[in-house]
Amino acid sequence: MSPKETFGELSPWAEPAWYNILDSPYYNSTHRKLAAWARNYIDENVLPYAQEWEESGCVPKEETMKFVSAGFVLQSIPQKYRPGTSLPAGISADDWDIFHHLILTDETARVESGVLTALSGGGTKIGVPPIIAFGTEAQKQAWLPGIFTGETQFCLGATEPSGGSDLANLRTTARKTPDGKFYIVKGTKKWITGALQATHMTTAVRTGGPGAGGVSVLVIPTDLPGFSAKKIYNSGANAANSAWVYLEDVKVPVENIIGQENKGFLTLMTNFNKERFLMSVGSNRKARTCLTTALKYAQDRETFGAPLISNQIIRDKFATIARGVESNFAWLEQIAYHASRRGWSGPELASRMALSKVNGTRLLELACREAQQVLGGAGYQRGGVGWQVEQISRDLRMYSVGGGSEEIISDLAVRQELKVSKALGAKL
């Protein structure tokens, strides 16, 4: 795919502008190769079956393994822990950059519902980053290769019935046995993605006093006595298999602690910048899906003897969504550029990544609402021309709340930006 070749959907604003119309300094031939490779895989292997998998609440194991083996997940895992699996589209580790992450997230977000989560190994992509960043060599050797052979699947056990964003005040406890060889874990986790299929749960526990200073991270094998999980039936994302997890005096070896005891809060926070940014990228693509679906429908649908799109008020809806989609994507590219130079965890980027998630999910809410208004009953019907928009309408709350509610992370962004400004010398 050269810069002047057409690619993907050609209707207005259906794709990032660099795909078809405009040049960009951010992308080269490897990025174009990745976009084409991902588009082809999703179109051939996922989209024809996605509705069926979502309705059944299950993605076949062999499809998950094909997806993982193709390289769609956890590109940050070093090659020595990836038996038989290379990076996507044959791109080398030396060439791989943050813009490849952006493209892959954007392309895979064309898959609606919980199917993408299930294909990605459930909660593996959020349960494994603490191990990559803070695990010992023995832990990495024990747990990471199995992700690519199908032996290991992770979930992240952070959220509890008492709250999700307030991680510092979690209630699940882990007490050492008198001989110091085990932790006895007791508590309840809620809305844990992929817990029903996971072999291990990266778990936030309280090993010390109150607040963030008493939090640790343990990897708990799900086959240990006292561990049980039960599916939660949510409005959307059925195939993601969100679950309750009950921990009744689970005996976990002390060797399973990630990082240092009582230092787990920062361990868990490390991946949130990246998670929020990529959620915003996904929201942007889904807003494009809403826009494109509704625009096509408005071209074909006739009301009062004329195409629906002939009404100025309908065209204004498309202009409003397009403004949001294009400006938000430009901001995401800017953030990606800075992250490529400073890394995901730079304090200067934390507020921007947090606000990009808020902006992205609010854009998606607007796009979905307006698309449903244009589609009418077709946007409310499961199946048919508006099925993706209907599915998004049930899934989008997960984007708004997951990874930190917009209220919490908006406040975090302001506090973080004030801290950075004062460090620069601002008189505030």
C-alpha cells in the first residue's frame, strides 16, 4: 500500500486520513504493511463470525490461539519469551514503534463486543504487563512462554465490589503464614475480565496497612483450593466473560509476589497510561464505525421522496461527529509521538493520556447516539445493517468506566498537570 493507493473504506472520514488522502510524517512502509495485514486478517478470520461468538459468549480456543500466534497481543514481551511467535506482519523488533501499536489497536477495534477481548486471551493483556515490568527472570520464564502455547492465560484482579478506581483502599487481604512461605489470600474481586478461562490472576492484595502503601501484587494460580469464579451477565461484551472471583483462604507461595511487598500500587499504576491511551484509540475507531454506518444508511434511505442525507440537519450530525473523530485522532498521534520519545510512563504525558481517554469515550457516546438517531429502528435492532452501532451502544459504558472512570481520571489529570507545572516553576 503506497501513500497514493486507496485502502480500506473510502467513504468520508471512515479511515485515518493518511490511509488514502494525506501524507503524514509519522508513518512509513512498515506501518502501511501492518495496516493491510491486520485488515486482511480481521476481515477473513474474525468479522464473519463475530456476531455468532458474541451471542454464544464464547470464542473457540483454536481461534484465540491463531490470533495470539499471529502476533496480535503483547508485542512488549521480548522475543525470548515468545516461542514460535514473531511480531505482526513480520515486522522486526528494531522497526516496531508506538505507531505500530496505534495502528494495530485501531484496526482490531473494528471488532465489536467482547470478541476482541476473548481473542486477545481474555484479561491477559492487562494481567501480564506488571510481570513484564517487575517480574523476576524465573517468573517470566515460568509464565510468559505459555501465553503463546496456550498453556497460560491471565486476568487482572484489581476491581472489588466496594470500588474499582479507588485501588488504594482495596480490601482483599494477604497474610503470611508463620513460616513465611505462603500468603493466605481472602477477599472478593468483581468484573474480572477473562477470569473464567484464566490459569493465573495477577491480583492486587493488601499485605500492609491502609492506603496505597499497603498494597502488593500476587500472581494466584486459579486451580488453587479456595479460588472460584462466576460469570457476570453485563449489558454488552458477552464474549469477554466478566466474572466475580471469590478468594477463600487461598494459599499462595511467597515466590509469586511481583516486585516488593507493599510496593504494588506503583506496580499496577505503571500500565495505566498505555491502557488509557489505547482505549482512546479504540474509541476513536468505533466512532468512525458509527459515522460510516449511519452515513451509508442515510445515502440509501429515502424519506418523503428524497434521500435522508439530503436533509441539512442530518448532514450536520455527520459534520459534528467528523470534527470529533479527526481532531481526536490528531491528538492521539501527537501523544504517540511524545510517548515514542519519553516512554509510556512519563509524568508529562499522564494527564494527556488520561484526558484522551475521557475525550475518546465522550466522542464515542456522541457518535453512537447520533448514528442511532439517523438509523432509527435499524440502530436498535440486533443484526441487520445497524448491528455494529447497536452493539456499540451496549458496550460503550465499559469504555467510559473501564481503565478508570472519567470523573476519577479527569481529576487525576488536573492534579498531575498542576504538579508538573509547579515543578517547572509556575507560581500557583
